[in-house]
Amino acid sequence: MGIMVFNMGGRPGQGVCERLFRRRGFRITKLWQTKIMQAADTDISALVEIEKNSRHRFEFFMDLVGDQPVCARTAWAYMKSGGRISHALSVYSCQIRQPNQVKKIFEFLRDGFHEVSSSLDLSFDDDSVADEKIPFLAYLASFLKENKSNPWEPPAGCLNFRNLVAGFMKSYHHIPLTPDNVVVFPSRAVAIENALRLFSPALAIVDEHLTRHLPKQWLTSLAIEGRVDCNHSEETVTVIEAPRQSDLLIELIRKLKPQVVVTGMAQFEAITSAAFENLLSITKDVGSRLFIDISEHLELSSLPSSNGVLKYLAGKTLPSHAAILCGLVKNQVYSDLEVAFAISEDADVYRALSQTIELLEGHTSQISQHYYGCLFHELLAFQIADRHPQQERQPAEVISQKVIGFSNSAMSTLKEAEFFVPDSKESGVIHMDLDRSFLPVPSVVNASIFESFVRQNITDSETDVGSSIQQLVKDSYGFPGDGCSEIIYGNTCLALFNKLVLCCIQDQGTLLFPLGANGHYVSAAKFVNAKTLTIPTKLDSGFKIEPRVLADTLEKVSRPWVYISGPTINPTGSLYSDSDIQELLSVCAKYGARVVIDTSFSGLEFQIDGWKRWNLERCLSAVNSAKPSFSVALLGELSFELTAAGHDLGFLILNDSALVDTFHSFPSLSRPHSTLKYTFRKLLGLKNQKDEHLSNLIVEHKETLKNRADHLTKTLESCGWDVAASRGGISLLAKPTAYLGKTIKVDGWEAKLDGCNIKEAIQRATGLCINSSSWTGIADHCRFSFALESSEFERAMGCITRFKDLVLRNAQMNGN
């Protein structure tokens, strides 16, 4: 159990000796102490020299009776003058806190992470903090050790975390939930705004304590009189602030008849279920959807206090018009580490919320979910399994059809977009349809992540990535960094992009995507009802925007916003050269377009013969625009270029003050935690200083991607696909030429193959998931992402070959 007894010489100082043990996770008790005479012939001049060059002071005593310690310099002078000095000798009893967990931490550090040892600090003034942080560090050590490539989790939230939330509700509150009732969000504010965008009500009543992060336009709109529910502008939601007291809120609901109500519970009303039942009743009567926030009343404790909402759910099924929201911020260690979840027992609402988070945020930080998952796990491990049968719950009341459904733009997008496909019970899905890398995460990345959590008292300057990002974009793209620019950080690049889409809507602009843009981004813009337009592109130019075609398109558009993915284009893998981007920016300047350059999939160019690196500073200085609306926003993502797959940090650089103000009017942006910023500051420091080890890792990463692209190209071409060459990034496009018009039958499912349904056909037949032409936007062209873990990549190649045998061989046998 890690109990030890030490005899410690006290010359370094009592505080230093005790700190030595505490920072390694020991509880210490001083059993005995005495003083020992220092031998007269001992030379302590080296200690004097250390004191001279540092702030440290050693501890000696004058003779054996002195109680006041003196420093080494004073002791040395006293000895030289004939005096006698002594030092303390103490006996300490030391016991490791949570020995099994601490051993896991040290095993991880011994396994190639020695450089992190100096940062490890397991000293805690409060036992409750230690009880929370040490199990998480042990879990994180195991997770980083076991997962060489960070696994992908469903956008609705890590399956393990949702299982733990459901398990907590069942064990502590007797509510029989499943993971398919729980949707995870980066924060409560994000959950509320996403829910309102999903339904887009003409009028919503929101608790006055929950409106701080809602768009300012929603809080200032006066469009209440004469509103017509069926034709209100979907991007405009009128929000009325309401008091939390239930009787006043119910009166407002009765009079205003809102379509959505979002509210918390007053402390005195949260103990019983009466107030909640009254809110359920009034919202059902007027046809409102109800989102009830229990963040302040959910206790992550083995002895949780009474909670009226959860009491109700233990006995009755949650009605389909209601959902529960809960933001988790009550941890002992990180006051700014948040995860939120929503509970719905309506399958359609659960699915729509899951797809909304996928479109507007991408996903919630896995590390944040792991942190709170550890808290739930500890509570469930403490709980004795209930052997009694689950209480039978009353079924939910049938809700009338007058309750608001999903908005028109949300409904059409959710029907047309391609979403994450989870593993089936029978077999796992091979994902070549995701915008991320599954290549192994280097140890230098894992070391930085672990260090960010084991450190204590990290300063603000150690988490400031601003100057490092400015250096990165200057070195990589020649993007000018000046005092007028503002850098905004987000959990994901997608979250930042969607805020820019809202700025475009606010500007009454039109967002222009090239044909062959990231289908996820296009769907996200349509979801929030942005006005979009497609810029035609051609295969023979790698689906790049051509200046002449761009000019022709801009001629027809007022207030244009132009989206450019580059230097590496996602998803095609083509590259824009320096001259390419200069020509495009010149055209945009002529028409006063706002330009969004998305670099989030750049930095891993592997076929650069004849390609010239960007110099945006020179390009922009050469551009003369008489239109003040012309500006360039640079969007980026750090994990891709720094080989830190699965640990995302998006950034946006704006140099237009009006656009900055508009952007900040949408304050619910999910932001990266300080530990993640600490991690990326360390990695950026290594990259910007051209650290040899990290540089070699990035070169190896590029070489792996090049080999994967070549292998995939050969496999596809040998199986009847026409491939568009990729020169960078993690994906390429291919046309299923040999399969078009062929008929396939799989397990009772039959179809005549085209560029859209071939996705479903391949998935049904082989378990391989790709993006269809409806995602790429290019007729009959599908997207394949090839940055898979090596064994998964080989399985994917086998799936492509197996599909060829299934379809083309059968077609030959049938004479087609």
C-alpha cells in the first residue's frame, strides 16, 4: 500500500523535504526530529554558491540549541569564525494516496515520458481535489498508452460517457435511461442555442439566467405583434426573458403562447416535482416545447439531495415535447471545464439533436468527456447494484400535433445531409467518410497533453497561443500579423465557421462555395438557412476556382462571401499555388467580397513538385480595392498540421473591426480548455523553432499520406473507378465509372447504382463508409478519406475489391 519510513537530513529545508514527498502523491507525518552536528571539516561552500545563484536558502542551526534556522552563507561564516553548526534530522512516515492509481501514472511516465516527470505535481491541500484529479490522471495515462491513434466517437458524445450518464441516472435516481436518450454538447449555452436553431421558433421564452450567451439579435427583436408562425423568418428568433419563479413563468406562457420555453428551476421549487409538472402541463396546453435546465441541482455525489425533476422521471416517462438540459461545471479542479448533456425520450428529437451537434459543432472534446466520465465512474463504482426490479413507469401522455416541429431549413438539411454512421451490433464500420486523421499520435503530443493536466498553477502566459499562431500562419502562408487582427479560438474549426455563416446572414450576404467543397460545411450553412450559391469548377483543373468563373459569378451577387479551402482543398486534395490565390483575391477585391480562407486541412502537402508556397502578405499588398467590404478572414485548425488527431483547437483571424463586432454578437461559441491551449502552445513552440524531432515526425506523416493516396488510387483504378489525383491532405475524389447503372442486391435491398446510392450499397455490402456525390456536390464523384489506422486501411482496400467482385462479376455473369 506504499507505506514507507524515511530518515531525512534537513539541510535543504523542512519545506523542501516535505514538498519532495507531497508532489509525488504522498501523505506525510513527521514522527520524530532532532539536530545533528555538522562535521567541522565539511565544506559547505558549494551550498553557499547555490544560494548566490538562486533564491533557495538552505537550513542550518547555530549549535544544537538554536531554534531559528540560518542560511548556508551565514552558517559558513559562523563556522569560519570557530562556531559549530547543526542541521535537522527528521523521520517521516509516508503513505501514497490512492496507490493503485498513482502507480499507473508512474508506469506511464516510465514508458518514454520521463520529460514530463518534472512537471508532475500530486500535492493537494484539499483531499476532495486529490480524490477527483488522481483517478482522472490514472485514466488519462491508460487512455493515452492504449490508444495510439485517438478513436473516433459519435458526434452525439462518447458512447462510454453516455453509458455512464445513463448508469448514474439509473443507479442514483432510478430512471431507466439508455445512451440513446443522452446527447452531449460542449456547454449548456451551446445546447440551448442549437436547440433553438433546430426548431427556429418565432417566439421563445428563456430563463433570464440563461440568456447571456444567446445572439443579441434574438434578445432585441420586437417581432411579437402580428407574428404568423408559418412564415416567420427562420433565422430570426424572438426571445423574451422570463423570471425563474414558476407561477410567474406560467402566467407568461399562458399569455404569450411561445413555441419554445427554456427555463431552470428556483431552488425552493426544485425539491419537489410539483413545479415541473405544472410546467409540463401548461406547455402541453399551449403547444410549447419545454427544455428544463437542472444544472444547478444535479449533484455528482454519492449522497445526492432531492431533485424534483428526476423524481418525476423515476415514475413517469418524459413527454415528447420536453427535454432535460444539464451543464456539468461542478468539479473540484477546473472551474472552466464544461460538458453538457440533453436527455430526451423521443427518438426523433434525440436523433435531430445528435445531427445538429454534428453539423454545427462537429463534436464535443473527448478529454472533457473523459474527465466527467471519471467522476461518474467513481460514483457508480461506489454504488451497490440494485437487485430489486425497476419500478414500472407510467407512459408519457400523447402530445397534440400543434407542438412546433423542426424548422423547414433544418428538416430539409437533416433529410439530405450525410451523417455519422455508428457501428452495428454485428460488425464495425470502416470510416473513409470523416474529416480527420486516424494515424498514430506521436509520443511528443501525448506528453504535452499529459503535462497540461499534471501541472498545477499554470499561468495565463503558458496558455497564450496567440503569438505562436501568428508565427505559424506567417511562416506557412505569409499571412500578415498586425495589431489590428484579432484571434478567436474555438473547440473546432467547424464551430468557428458556423459563427461566420451567421455573420454572413446578419450582413444579408450570400455565401459562395466552389463546386466540390466540404459537404459538411455546405450542409451546416443550409441548416441555419443561409443564402448560398455554387461557383462552377471543373475536373481538369482539380475542381479549383478559376478567376474568370469567379468574376462571372460575383457579377450576379450582392454582398458576396467567398469560401476558399486552401492551400490544400478539402475534399479534393488539389493545391492552390501562390499565383492562384493572388488572382482569386484580386477578383474578390474588385467586387468587394468578404473572403474566408480555410486552412484547416492544409500543412500536409505531399506532392509539391512545381507548387509555390503562399505569401498572402505580398498578395494582399498588391491588391487594391475601392470597396471597403473586401476583407480576408483566415480559418485554421492546429491538430491536423501538428499530427495531434482527435485533439482539436480551431482558430479564426479577423482584421475587420465591424466583422469582429458582429462575430462577438454570437457569444455561445464553444472554446478550448486551458489545458488544450497549453498543449498546443508547447507543440507550436517546437514547430516554429523547427525542432528536429517534430519536423521528422511531420515528414513521416506526409510520406505515410502519400503512400496511402498512391495505394488507394491504384486499388480504385483496378476496381473500375476514375480517380482525381490528390496532392495533399487526407482525402481524394473518385468516380465509380464501371458501376453506374449496374444493379445490386444485398440482403433484400436492391438498387440501380448511381453516384448517390453507391454509398449505401458499399456500406451494406462491405461495411465501408464513404461520402457520396450528394456530399461532394460533384455529379457521380465520391470522397474517400485515407488517413486510417494501418489495419483499417488494409480492411478498406479489401472492401473496395470485394465490392467490385460482388457487382461487376455478377454483372458479367448476367450479361450486363
